[in-house]
Amino acid sequence: MPYVNQNVRVRFAPSPTGPLHIGGLRTALFNYLFARKKGGAFVLRIEDTDQTRFVEGAEDYIQEALEWCGLFPDESPRQGGSFGPYRQSERKDHYKKYAFQLLETGHAYYAFDTPEELEAIRQAYESKGETFVYDARVRESLKNSLNMTGQEVDQLIASGTPYVIRFRFEPNQEIHMEDMVRGEVVINSSTLDDKILFKSDGMPTYHLANVVDDNLMAISHVIRGEEWLPSLPLHVSLYRAFGWEHLMPRYAHLPLILKPTGKGKLSKRDGEKGGFPVFPLEWHDPVSGAISPGYREEGYLPQACINLLALLGWNPGTEQELFTLEELVKEFQLEKVGKSGSRFDPDKALWFNHQHIQLMEEAELIKAFRSVLLSSGVDITVERIAVLVPIIKPRINFIHEVWEESRIFFQAPDAYDPEVIRKRWKEDTPEKMKLLSAVLEKCSTFTPEALEAAVKGAIAENEWGTGAIMNAWRLLLVGAAKGPGLFDLAAFLGREEVLARMAQGIKQIRN
């Protein structure tokens, strides 16, 4: 018995045929945002009717990826719900009933053509430079119930002859459809083939199961990728054939996520060539053993991933680029989703991650920093990390870069860049550094502000060049020409360590 759509209910309905692509994750995100904005339900349904393509572990991967991103379904195979079960393989007993209903009303028919027979017909068409389509123009001449008596059909079924059930499109009918992204879409039925709805293995195809389950689960809006737009005429026609047109959900087809070049759909191969992930989590292929990188394992924050994906196809209409999930819920509107594909930019992904690190709460950053430092053999107090966080966080794109950027705070340099020595270390530099050491030794307090005043005062008093002094001092403290702010570094190290590094550096560079 179909349910009446009284509330907003959306579904994300992936097939467990492999890892979840970030394009699929974006579809889930837009469904989630729409549901939360409207106070509705976000449903996860696993569409596993094609058991030949089922991949072990894919369903768990999908659910884990959604949870990592904070997109927790209201109903799913894991938590259940009043419209379950939520795996199509567990719902297969009722699909045949709906296929038979279409047979009885004349909207579908049995087809007994074997794969070999259909392939022979295709080849015959191709030899004439034509394309074979199983449609109203040819179906009367093929092996199906449209040109058989009822007795013949019954005999074939009774004898165990394999069959499929196909949808019957009436020719030359205009099918009017409304899409929330693209507006009105009109297709002539003569351009469509009679799709298979029910297979010889007793399982429905995606098309039948999808429409039946959307109706039985009271789905009010179907938000999916534009690759499903060609299926819309069939899905709309199925709703009308079942007499469910008044219950039909509103459709919205999302634009593609394009390659970094802007040409073609983003694929796993693009990620492999460009050195960036296209999956939210690392994927271990159970058949080949191949490992594909994931955003989580590469060090991306889930909030950065969500922010990145939200702006691929949706525009808030303002200059704002950084959003939390809660802010996205507040601002999201399907009407602001564009029709054109959006180019994926790996550098922008890095930018988003960097920005969201800057937005993290101090307590969360302290905890993350301490974990990295402990794993690198540095036991440090929370108070000391609190000093380090504002110095290091502007310099990192990933939390795992904390050690590389902060190593110099805990380990004195054991080598000095020869190129920097050649350019920056002059004959009188050792004497200037010794004079600077004397100034630092007498510095009353070792705060960044006091150190800056003391060093700049010494430079002015001795009429030294600022660049020459600062570069030489950095070389002694860091061993290179790059690194954190010198006054912050020196204050963190403390007087004793700064003077020791300066003395050791002068000695080693001289030798």
C-alpha cells in the first residue's frame, strides 16, 4: 500500500559495488543538507539488486564514510526504521508483484528473447551501420508476449523458459517532467527503449526497484547525479503507470564533478595521475588487493571535505567560502545548485583543509598536536603546546605536518645549509653573532616582544643591515633559510638553548 508524502523524506541510495566516490558523497551531502534544512528525514538505502556486481565490504565502507563526514542517516540498514528493510536484496519478494501489476494493466510485457538472439540482431543492425533499440518500432517482430497468444506465453513460462519483463512505452507521446535544477524537461517516448524491469534471475532492475521503494518509503524528493537524468522519463512513466502520479517525488539532478582540466567526469584515474584522492576513505580492493588513497588517511579533516564538496555545484550567492556543516544546513537551497559541471581543484582542497585547521578550537588543536609530538618521541605539557599552536598552525595544511614544522623547537640543527652559508655568511658575521649573543644574554625577559625590541635595538645601534643579521641568526637557530618566526622560536627555546645553538653554529660553520 503506497504511503502519502506528508513530510520531506530524501534517500541516498548507493550500490555496494566498490568504494564511494566523492561525487556520490556530494550527492549524500546535498540530500542531508536538504533534509536537515526542511526538518525532514535522511534515509540510507542500499541498492544491491545486482548481485553480480556486489563487492564485499563496500556497504560498510559507504556507511563509515558517511559517518566520518557527520552525515548520520535517520534510517539505514544499521539502525533500521519504520520503512525497512533498507537493503533491496531483503525486499526482493515484493518487486515481482509490482512487475505483474504492470503486466496486467498493459504497461509491461514478457520478453523471451535470448541474449544470443539479441546479440545476433545487434550485429545485423551494425553491419548496416544502424543501432538496434528494443522499442515500439521493432518489438512486435521479436520474441515477446505482444505477438503471442496467452496460451503460448503460459506454455513458455511453465516449461521454464527464461524471460524478462519490459516496460511498454506508447510511441510518439510527449513526456513532461519537472526538475528542480533544470526546470521543465520534455522527451518524446519514441526516442526511448523498452527497458527491462524484471530479470530472468527473479530480481528487479534498478528502475523498478528504485521507483517501488521510493514510493513505499514515502520519498518526497529524489536528489541524485545528472547521470540518472536519462532514466527520468522511465521513472516518471512508471509512477504514472502504477497510478501513483500524485505521490511522485520531486526530482533534482546534480551537475557532474569534472576533472581538474574541466573536461569530463572526475575519475579514479584522474586521482592516480594527479596524486590526489577521489574517495573519502582509503579503499582496499578485496579482489585485486590494490589500495586507493582516501581523504581521511591523507590527513584531510571531514569538515574540510564537506566544505569543498558543498561548493562543487552549489553557490551560496555570497562571497563566503568557509562553512561548518551547521552553517551549510542553514544556507543550503536546491534552487542555488547550478546546471553546469564543477571543476575539481586539488589545490583548493588543500586550501580548505588549511583554513579549517585555523578554525579548530584551541583545545582540539592542543590534543591533536600532542598526539603527533608524543608519537615523535616528544613529551610536552599542555601549557607548552598552547604556546606552540599559534606559531605552527598557520604553517601547516595537515595535522600530520606538525612534527616536521615543529621539529626545530625540540632538536637543534645538526647541519647548516651550504647555499645559505655561501649567500648569507660573511667574514664579519661570526663577530656580529657574538655581539648579538651578548645582547640576548642580557635581555631582561625572553618574550617575543622583548626579544624583538632587543634585536632591533642592536641592529640600529650598530648600524647593521637587518636582512643580513636576521638571516644569519636564523641559520644558527634553524640551520636553513626558512622556518617559523624567529622571535617566537627564540622565546619558546629559552635563553640557554638559544645561546647554545648560536655558539654551536658559529663553531660548526667556521670549521
